[in-house]
Amino acid sequence: MKSAAVLAVVLVMAPACATLRSSEPATDDRFGSRIEGTDPDGRETIVISPPEQGREWAAYPATFESVTVRPEPVQGQPVAVEILVKGAFPDACTELHAVTQERTGNIVDVTLDMRRERGAVCAAVLKPYRFYLMLDGRYAAGPYTLKLNGQAFPFEIRAPGS
């Protein structure tokens, strides 16, 4: 009976241990990986589209929960870098409006705005989203800072073999 209990524990724990040893990064951490549509968490992948003409829009800085910096996994330098932004819109009417980026040395300043139609009556529900953005240019080995809507996220591009 004791050996059956030990076997049950081993069978339950073995998959978890294998997962811990895996060197494969999570999908959200991998350069170029995309989740289209809505994921199991209810987070919808968003692309920015132009606002409808003939309506008045209010734009303001986008709210977000997390940012994942995803450098290209190639040998050699410099590399491309993309970011994955996860957040939630404050109501059913809000959507992404525009994104701008400016790079000065090792600082990348990104502004992400959302918009809402002026005077619209909207359901007050959180709408989780994910947004992928390829940063302009290429990045040599070294430390960098991504500033998204004023919030700093340091990251590093590693040299080959390090």
C-alpha cells in the first residue's frame, strides 16, 4: 500500500518537475509568438485601427498591467526587439488609439494612447487586452530602458555566448 502511495506522488509530481526543467520560454516571453483572437484568460489581442470618422473622440494614456520585452533570439548583433503589453480597458467602449516611439541612445520612449467616444454611454466592465509592438531599429548588446507612458522598464540585450 505504501509503494502505491509513493507511485501516485511520483506520477503527480513528474510532469511538474519536467516543466520546471524546461528551458523553453513561455509563449509570452518568446520573440515573434502571437496569440490571435482571445486567449483562455479572456484577453483579446488588439491592433490599432483608425477612429470612425464623424465622431468626437477623447484620447488619453492607455492603462496597462504588464510589459514583456522580447528580444530576437538570434546569434549575432544587433537584434530586433518587440514588446507585449497587457492591460484592461475600463469600459466596453474604450479601444487603443495610437502608439508612438522615440529612441535616444539606450532609452526607448513609447506612448500608448486609448480613445473613447465623447458622450458615449458604456458598460463599466473591464476588457482585458494584449498588444504587440515591434520597437524601431535594432539593438546591440547592452542595457536599455523602455519607458511606456512614463513608466520605466529596464532590459538588457545579451552578447552572443553570455
